[in-house]
Amino acid sequence: MTLSISAARQNLMQNTRTARRFVLIALTLLSACAASDPSKGDDWGRSSEGGLGNYLAGRFAMSEGDPKTAAKDLLKAVAELPPAPEVTLQAFLACVDANRPEAVTLARQLPDNQIAQLVMADADIQNGRWQDAETRFHALPRQGMSQLLQPLLVAWAQQGDGRTDTALSTLRPYVENPRFRALFALEAAMIADLGNRPEVAAALYRGVQADMASPSLRVAQIMASWQARTHQAAEAEHTFAALASAAPELGIAMPALLANVTKRPVPDAADGIAEAYFTFAALLRSQDANDFSLIMLRLALDLRPDFAAARLLAADILSSEHHLQAAYQILNEVPASDPIAPVVRLRRAMLTDQMGRPDDAMRDLERMARDYPDSPLPDEKRGDILRATQRFTDAVAAYDKGIARISDPTASANWVLYYDRGVAEERSHQWPRAKADFQHALQLSPDQPFVLNYLGYSLADMGSELEEARQMVQTAAGRRPNDGAITDSLGWVLFRQGHTKEAVNTLERAVELEPEDSTINAHLGDAYFAAGRKIEAQYQWRRALTLNPAPADAVSLEAKLNTGHPDPVLSGQ
């Protein structure tokens, strides 16, 4: 993916700060070595040098998403170097990330570190020392986002100690606060449910349902379980149906989710603690605090290794940071019997493709298509892989198979599959079929900005139905005003209609939004030329050539620069 200039600068600054920090740490450690007892002689000095190397190797392994190697190297550094809080801290974090038992030993050396206190509390929980865990949770500072986590942990520790009413009292002020009511009401409902307070649980679950805008996987599992266990089977099916509509990828897991709906999702207080960590991790993820979110997920998995939802979220974070192998490994530990195992298999297949093994990914998806004959998703993912490698005709065939498996062609969630097939058809020069699929996608999801943009842009690029194309793209731009590609489409329609001044203004904004896009820069060059600004047009075409255009577009740009004329126009969006 091409970075914008601002993103590239931010990455450079971040890497520079990291490098400086490494240098300062290394200098600190070397100073500690020099100031220590020289009577230990050359062996000690060589040991310290080896320790520093292990430290830096461990930090590098952590930056590469390899916590197992990092923990091994950093534990060596702790053993070989003079005591240094930074070394202990990094070794501790690596051990937490790698799920190594040394994390508890190192935590005892970090009395002021909150994560260390959570690790020690988890050790108390695993040994049944609920009151000790509660004491540790009470001691956590209540500031920032941790003020949300601390009462949840305290309440679950109280529930683990058999004090359900005390736990509910702990959460009551937060349940009554409208700001985070749904979050705390859900945890309180699970505590009441587990503590055999059915009337209290029912009232709390109703409150959660009333405040729930769109269900997440985990919330839907918890709500549907309660509904099914209290003889509300139709409501449980409705909860999962709403989930499948909001997140179509989960549709493949619906039969298994329904088959396991009466299973209590949080069967004991230790799992409740893991649930609280997971909830907090999701909040941190929404704030782009990925490092801390991963730590929370590791704590959850330490208490509950089979927590599939936590593994999915962790894999999502790791893959977003390009640690694809680590993401694959964490998903590989989800039991095949878990209700969301099919979703995990889909994610693993797509990770396999991203790791440069498309043939293996295709074989995995073909097996899934046989295992789940009623789901269009495996064939849809096959189509996505083929389309990404520009095998558009083969992609159309894969999408055909997926669409043939759709049980309800009128379901709004299916617009994506028709849109994807339409793109593959347009790119394989099957325009009548493509147009029909785009129009069908709009019937399923009216005013869908991506469909409106692609259809409107394609019509404009062909010089066909320009006024209709303009209306489509204007609607899309109204829904996504800061989308550079859609803004470019609007500018391109205006250009093809002959509204040169408006086209220039719109395309200049599109370049501001997507400065590293070759097609958008080339479009602006064409508009500049039409406006008589030929020097600026030449600059934009040259700039577009430096931004990795498609081969055909590169030829077109070279021709423009050689002839000084904008024909032929680009069509690379």
C-alpha cells in the first residue's frame, strides 16, 4: 500500500525516535557495565557485551512480532546484565506476549507496573486466591481508561469469591451512568446470571439490548445464549440474524452458533475476568492503542486459552501491523470444535494468501467450499484472490459459484458479492453483465457509495450516460466527502461533461486527499490541459509516472508527455 507523504513522515519520525531510544538504552547499559565492579575481569565484560546483544536482539524480535524469540533473548539479557529496570520490563512484556511462566517471576520485580500487578492477580486467580486478586485490583490506579477496567475486575473477583451481591453493588454506579451503561450492564448481567439472580440478569440484559446499536460477535453470543436459556428461541435467532446482516463474514458460522446457543459463554468468574480483559482490549483497539490491546488479550488468553473471540481480535491487530505469521499462529490455536472455527479458517486462508502463498490459500478455500456447501463465502474469497492477481475471468467464475450458493438473493448483505463480481466483469470487458450486477447491488443496498462510485466512474470513462453518472457520484461523494477516489470520480465526470473549471477544483481536492495516487494525478493533468494550464499539466503527468501506474497507464502517460496532448485518457481507477 502506498503511504501518503504525511504518513511516511510520521513513520520516519517514529522509527527515528525508536532508534534514538535504543541508542540511549544501550548507552545506559554500557554505563552500568563500566560502573560495576571491575574485579570480575574480562569474562564479566564479555558477558555484559553478550547481554547487550541479547537485549537488542530481543527488542528487534518484538518489533518483528516474534515474542517467543524476544522472550528467549531478553531472558538471557536479564541473566547476563547488571540489574536494569528497562531490561526487566522488556523481558517481562515479552514473556507476557509469549505466554511464558517467567512473566510472574519478573512481575514481582516491577511493583509499580500495572501490567505486572495484573499478571500477579491472574496467578492468584489460577490458584483460587480470589481475595488476594481483589486486593491487587483495588490497588490499581483509577485514571484514564483503566478506570473502566478496574471496577470490572474487582466485581468479577468478588463473584469468584462467592459474593454476587457485593459484585453487583460494585458495578451499580457504573450501570446507572449513561456514558458507559451498556458496557457495565453486560458484565453485571453475566455476574447476575452466573450468581443465580435471574430477575436481576433479565433486567440488565434488557437494558443492554435497548442500548445496543449494532451487535458485535461477542455481545451477540452472550445475548443469544441468555435468550435461548430463558426460552426465547425466536429472539436468539433474531439476535444472530442481525449479527449476520451487520457482519456477513460471520454468516458461515451461523449454523454452529445456533447449535451451541444454549452453552453459557462465561461459565465461571475466571472466564469473566478474561471477558473483562477482552472488553477493554476492544476499547483500546478502537483508540488505535494496539500494543496495550494486545497485552490485554494475552492476559485474557492466559486465563482462557480457548477464547476464540480474543484470538480473532489479536490476529486482526497483528495482521494490521503486518505480523502475518504471528496472526496465523494465534488463529491456529482455535479449537476446530469452536462455533466460530469456520470464520477462523477463512481468516487463515486470507492470511496464507497475504504471506505469498496464494495456491495454498486457494486449496484451503476449495476445501471450505466442500465443507460448507451452503455458504458463498469460500468462493467469494477465492474470487477476491483471483481478482487481486488480475485473473478477472477466473474471478468471475468463482463469484458465479458463490452467488449460486446464496440462499436469499434479496438479503441486503449480498450486495458485496454482486459488486465484486461486477468489478471482475468490468475488468474482463463484460460490461453488460457488470452493469447489471452493479444495478442489482444497488437494489440490495440503495445509495451504497462504493457501487455508485464504480458504476458512475465507469459510465463517465466510457462517455456514456454522463448526467446519470454525475448524479451517482455526487450521491456517493455526499456520503463519503473525504474519500479521494470518489472525489476523483466526481471531478472526472465533470471533466467529461466539459465543466472544466469545476473539474479542476474537484480534482485538486482529490489530489489533496490522495496525493500518491497515479490515476488521480493524471486526471488533474488532463483537466489542467483542458483549462489551458499546459505546464501544470505536464508536471502532473510526470508526477503520475513516478507513482507506480499500471503498465497501460504508464504508456498513456508517456504518450501525453511526448505529444503534449492529453489523448488517450486514463481509465485506471
